[in-house]
Amino acid sequence: MPHAAPAGSDFFARHRALLERAVSATGSREHWTRYPESPSRTVYGEDAAKRGEAGFRAQLGQPFDLLGHPDEGRVAPEEHSPYGFPLGISYPRLSPRAAVAAAKDATVAWRTAGPDTRAGVAAEILARLNAASFEMAHAVQHTTGQAFVMAFQAGGPHAQDRGLEAVAYAWAEQKKHPAAARWSKPQRKGGALELDKKFHAVGRGVSLLVACNTFPTWNGYPGLFASLVTGNPVLVKPHPGAVLPLAITVRIARDVLSEAGFDPDLVLLVAEAPGGRAAAELAVHPDVRIVDFTGSTEFGDWLETHARQAAVYTEKAGLNTVVLDSTDDYRGLLGNLAFSLSLYSGQMCTTPQNLLIPREGITTDQGPRTADDFAADLAAALDRLHSDPARAAGTLGAIVNDGVRDRVKQAAEVGRTVRASAPVEHPEYPDAEVRTPLVARLEAETDHDVFTREWFGPVSFVIGTDSTRHSLELLRETVRAHGALTAAVHSTDEAVLAAAEEAALDAGVHLSENFTGQIFVNQSAAFSDFHGSAANPAASATLSDAAFVTGRFAVLQSRRPVAATREESA
């Protein structure tokens, strides 16, 4: 049973200023972050790192305990660290039917609590997730293969910022209407017609979060918190290879809900072994009214087609594209692009895949460079970046699964390999598979079937085109047809930059221009950058905007004549 105190309203009072600041940040789009990204003891406490690692290590080989969670036995998803060891953790087993029933039973008090209380509880959950950032970092590192610092940042503070951003949008959109109003319509004869009206933001129903293997929290938190704050219970369905980060999240969320006086079954874990069908079964359940999904295009398309009773928010895959026209910082361009291709071994939904360049070449501050020259120069930049194995391992992380390994092998057989993917020895984890990016040289006319597939992982193509205009046509054509989450352009010509922006707008993709420094195309800042776009096939939603939250609730009203209200008061 939930505890009686402190009440959820106390959490709102505690976090109200934070919520107001977060709403302001979504409006200004300026730099703002609530949760520090540095894993520093001066920020998180002298013993935070040791306690976080100890918490992770203590969980290995043990049942994961979720106090009061419905349990129909145990399931061991066979999580295995990409750094070379099994996690050996088991989780509560919960059938789809039982999960939906428990979530529905928990809903009534949460629905009537109102937006303020729900937002306050969500902000408290995020505060406690932030305090657990080191434990979460180890959990993310050893389920996704991210290097530790990236796992800390992307799995912890950056994910928490994305969660808070969703809370801010959800809270603000529900507050746009007054809770009550008096409606008075003047009459020619007699007094006015008067009604007292009340307005309630009511969630659509049970929400299903289907999470991915590579960024379970960063991609998962926006949907989780948007649904929760708009009054919906959430079923958290992790990828079988990355259950632990979301199990920790569910544990913290349930603790806070219980302390606030609500049924903790508002957030439930639906873990399963590889090959299970819980996501598909839940997605078409008539009581599941919201689905959030990150993962393959195939299953994302299936959800969009078959989960017709639900509002479906997907982030799938696409052909992230870079158009190369000219530059006044060629070395900076190469270094920036080499890092973008290498970060987490290209296992990011934002990693560039197709690098479009006129085969006759581009102008640079180091002289003209043909497409072949550029491919060789990029290979050399990758060699420089990965010359130190320890530094390389910190950038590349580890290969997350067999699907990525297979794509790297297949990519070695297409086009002309300019730079082969090479193994890197990890200084701490000798059993980790760490690989540098593969770069292949293709031609736009003859290799269309190759580069219009997504090659998720450390695989990129330098594609020769007839001209920059041809490159922009390909950007427009391929993104419209296959989708993309990012696009970039390098040019010293304002007319070309304007044409690239127009092409990106036509294609429905976000654009980055002339990145040569320490900002990279595959980075996205909460409260400022929009991530994903329903304007192209790679996604059906944006993280985060008003449209991401408004479909999760309805504003319902009740009304009665004022006279009746007055009589009752008397």
C-alpha cells in the first residue's frame, strides 16, 4: 500500500520554481541545463562514484527487487556486457494482460491529482534519478557498450534533462486552460444565461514505452515522463539487452509515487527474454492508448500500422546525410567529422552515414580536394583520432550486438573500402569488441541501392556526385523517401547554405551548418535542440515539443447552471 506522506502536493511546492524555469527554457531555446553533466566529486559528492559502482556490482548475479511490484515469477533476459561479462540479473515477470490490469487499477487517484501534483512527483523522480547517476552510468555502460563518461552523461544528466523537458511541456500544455470558469450569455429579455464549468486534463489511458538497446534512458525518458505527467500509467518494456537502466528507473519512480500517496503500479516493468512478443501484444491491446518506441524501422512501421487504437510516437532509422561543397577550415571539418563518425562506434541514431561530395572536388583553405582526396583525408583523420588505443576506446565504446558486427562485415564488401574497420584493444576490458569506423567510396549513380539502406554502426560512405546541386537533390530525395534524424552542410557560399536549408526544409530534417569545432552533428541539447521530426519517415514525433504531449491527454468539462450551484451552496 502507498505511504501517506509526504503528499504529492509537497513535491510540487518543492519543485515549482524548477518547473517554471524549465517551461521558460522551452520558450527561449537558450542554453540551460538542470543536471550537471560532469561526473565530478565536487558536483555529486566525494563518495558518489564509489557508491554508484558498488550499487551496480552488488546487483550482478542477483534478483532485481521492485518492492510491491506484481510478480508472476522471474525472468532472466541474459543481459551481457559488451565489455565481456554477463550481468546475470533476473527481474519480475509480468504478463501483458496482468500489466494492463494493474496499471488501470492504479489510475483513478493519479487522474484526479491534477497537473501540478503530477509534475511535482515527476520532478522528484528526476531529482532522485540524478542522485543515482553513477549507478545508472555503470548500468548504461554495461548494457549498451557506451564508454563510461558518455554513459554517465547520456544515460544520466542528459537523459534527465530530456525527461524534465517533457515534464515542462506536459505541465504547461495542461495548464493552458483554466480549471474553472463562469459562462454568462446576455439575453434580450430577462437575466443572463449562466453556467459554471470545470475543466479536467484527463490522460488517454495506459501508456507503453518500448525502449531501445543503445540509449534506453535518453530515448525513453521523454515518453515516460510525458505520459506520466499527463495522467497516464506507464508500462516500461525494455530491450532484453538493456533492462537494468530502466529497472533502476522504475524502482525510483515507484518509490516516489508510493511516498506521494499514489499506487506505485502507475509505473510497471515488463521485462522479457530475447524473442518475446510482449511489445507487439501490448501495442494492440485495446486499453493501451499511447505507444512510445525507439528502434528499428521495421517494427516502428508495424506499430504505426497496427496500433490504431493508440497515439504512436516513434523514432526509427534514417539516412543521416552530409553535403560537402567548400570550407575555409578543412582540418577542422575533417576532425569534427571523424569524431562524429567515431562517437560510440557510430551506434547513434544521429551519426552521419552518407557524405555527398562532387567527384570533381571542393574548394578548401588547403587547396582543391577531389572526392577521392577527401575520402583519403578523412581516413587519415580517423587514423590520427585513434592513434592512442586508450583514447580511442574512450570515444568508440564497444560494439553492442551481433547486428552491428554483421553490418560492418557486409560493408567491407560494397564499393571501395578507403578505410577498413580495425579492432582496438581496450585497456580495461580485454574481452570488449572495440572497432574503428569503416569508410567506403561509392558513386551516386551506380551504388544507389547501397546508400539508401541504413547501416547502423561504424559504417559511412563517401559518395561522389555530379555537383553540389546534385548532392542537394540527393539529400532531398533520400530523406523524403527513407528519413533522417540529422543533416549537415559545409560551404563558404551563402547561396549554397540557403539552398541547403531549403532542401532540408523540403525533406523535413534538422540541419547543421559548418560544424568544425567542438559541437558535433550527433549531439542534441535538451531545451534548445529539437530531436527527430514527424516531417520525414525516420520518426513520427519530435523530442520534445507541444505535439509530443498534447495527444496524451484530453480536456474534458463538466457544467451546470449557476442557479443550481447557488442553491446547493445555500
